[in-house]
Amino acid sequence: MSVLAIIGGQWGDEGKGKVVDLLTTRAHVVARYQGGDNAGHTVVNPKGTFRMHLIPSGIFNPEVTCIIGNGVVINPQRLLEEMNTLREQGISLDRLYISETAHVILPFHLLFDGLLEESKGEGSIGTTRRGIGPVYTDKAARVGIRMVDLVDEEILLSRLTYLVNTKNRILSQVYGQPPLSLHEIYLQYLEYGRQLAPHITDTRKILFRALRDGKNIVLEGAQGVMLDLDFGTYPYVTSSSPSVGGACTGLGLPPWAIQRVLAVSKAYCTRVGAGPFPTEADEETAARLRERGHEFGTTTGRPRRCGWFDAVAMRYVVELNGVNGLAITKLDVLDEEPVVRICTGYRLNDTIVQDVPNSLLLWRSLEPTYEEMPGWQTSTRQIRAFEDLPTEARTFLDRIEQIVGVPISIISVGPNREETIIRHKVL
Ligand code: IMP
């Protein structure tokens, strides 16, 4: 038995989808545990190029059971669209299971996400406007609708009646917006429930049985630890727990079951939306990295902010999650850089600190300190063994290992499955 959690080690978009896709050849179950369709990743494999938001990357392997766990928030319309696109491309969805207790994104969650952002003006977070904050708010307030409610006409009507009436009062009295129709939402969501019913089940039991039977289970994190509601750069975070702890609550998995945690990070750093980003590069460098790394959001198409590898934040992520291996992606994006940089400390009021702060004020006042090293200025895309990498690239990766304190198990040198260097067995 092996349970491997794959988490985002930065601010999301690290290339987790490729790593999960790569490992599914050895997995029996792949399970998503948090977030919603704010996530987005592109998987390139022999079956084609796929843009996914909700469905676990294991779906391309017909032997793999895919789970959307209770910690995920689901926009049923978007999920059905994604399912249909995959079906049209010949991918079977027979092994896709959706937790009965996952919360459902409703039309007013999308509306409120936008209205809240606009009301914050300059202080807006730059959310994906997928309704993520508002749906998790309702979950915590114990008024949310869960997937299991969509397949029960009476419960759906009674819970929706309370919710829509309450939201309509806020919409009209706080935001001066027209009310939404309870009737239309009810019929629409009942229909979603009808279509999704064959997939809705108690996913905790599936996982428990897989665990008991010694199967290989991959836990697929969305977003990244630096966007974690508790441990990220609050309030510039998402509303779920991309950290490994989220996998226990988001799937109903006992903590002892998770033996390995692999953090996926780019060889540089990106962030979408507002918030602290100490190693953000000057516009010229950022533009180069963005261009070479195609750093535009899969979900919103927004250009990503780009900068250098932040080993201070990475070490924090390693400590917090018990990370025992790294996957470094997009090494090839640095192929043409004459000089590469690793942030090894933060300068704060004339002292160098090695820890991430908790206050937004401190986050904003710190300055990164860098170790600079020569770039390799040659293509790494054809390389499949660590020893064959240029000396400068090996020095760069060795230095990351030394500072962060965990081995780099996987190195990705291009978007395709085979453009990968596997140094250690992780599953
Ligand atoms: P939300 O999750 O849509 O509420 O957005 C909150 C913050 O998280 C924003 O800065 C988003 O840009 C960021 N975010 C959410 N999902 C992702 C993701 O999958 N990749 C990168 N950033 C994300």
C-alpha cells in the first residue's frame, strides 16, 4: 500500500497535473480533496491535450478510480461540461465518483464572488470569480447545499428556499441587484442532480476499501500551499486547504495513511492575482519567463506574475507538510537565462530572516536576498537523466536540495509525459 499526496509547493500552477498524470500508471485511485473549478491544469499525454478544472488527472487511465472528495466545491454545470468534453474525446467516465457531501456552487455564489471583489476596490484579491469564497462561506455557515441534496427533490427545495430567499435579500438590499428565481435554480439543479446521480456516492468508503486492500492512492492537491486559507498569504489566499492536512478532512482519510508528500514547484515562481510575492522579477525578466513558460491562467487566461525560485517559502512548505520529495517543473523555461537566481533569505529591517512572516505588513516590507549562479544556456528538453543535465543546471538543482533539505525526485523539462527526469521512485 502506498498513499502519496501531491501538493502545490508555491502559489498554484506548478504543473501538478502533469506529475499526477505521470504517476497514474502506478496508481489505483486518484482523489481530489479541495478547491473547485478555480483550479485548472493542462495535461498533455498520448490521448491529446486536455484542460481540466475538476476531474482528477487519473481519468486518462481506464484502470484508475477517480474521486472528487467532500472537500471539493462543485459547479455542476462546469463539471458536466468537462465530463462531456472528455467523453467526446473517447475518455471513459465510468470510474469517476463524486462525494455525496461535496458542496455545490450555486448561481449566487458566482454573483457574490464578483460583487465582493468589486466592493473591495484596490484591495481586491483577484479571485477567479468561480464562487469559491462564497460557497465555502455557506459551508462553514451550515447553510450550503451538498451533492446528495441534488438527488432529493424535497430536501433540495427546502434548503434552496431558505438560501435563495436569504441571498435575494442581500442582493437587493446590500447590492441593489435583481433577485434570482428560486424556481429556475431548483429545476436546473434538479436536472444537474439527475445527470450526475450515477457518479454521486459515499467516496470515503471507496477510499477506505482501497486503503484496506493495499492499493496505490494518489491525493491530488489543487492550488498551492502559499494560497492556503490558514497558512498562505492571508487574505490573499483561496478559501480551502491545499496543504496536506486538507487531504484528511477533504477525503475522510486517516492522517497515518499518508506516507509520502511530494511538493511540486516550478524552477522559478509565479502567482496569479494580488498579494505578496517577494521574488517577483522586474518586468523585463518576468515577460521573458511568461513568454517562455506560457504563463497565462488556464482558468481565467490572466497573465501570471513571474519571478525567481523562493527557497525560503519552499522550506516553509516542506516543514508544514512533512514534504519528503520535490518535483521541479519547467526547468527548460530557464534554458536561455544567462543568470539564474534562488532566494535564500528575506531582508527585513536590516536583518536577514529565514522564515515567512504572518503579517501582511511584514510580507510587504521584506526584500529577497538572492544567490546568483550562471545559467546553462542550452536546451534541456531532450535530457532524460540527471547526470546528462548541463553542470550549471545540476548546480542549480543541487543548491535547491541543499537549502530546502529534501531530495528532488522528479524534474520536468517540457510539457509532454516523456519530457521528464525521474530520479527516485515516488509511488
Ligand atoms: P479564488 O480561489 O478564486 O477565490 O481566488 C483566490 C486567489 O487564489 C486568487 O489570487 C486566485 O488567482 C488564486 N487562485 C485560485 N485558484 C488558483 C489556481 O488554480 N492557480 C493559481 N492561483 C489560483
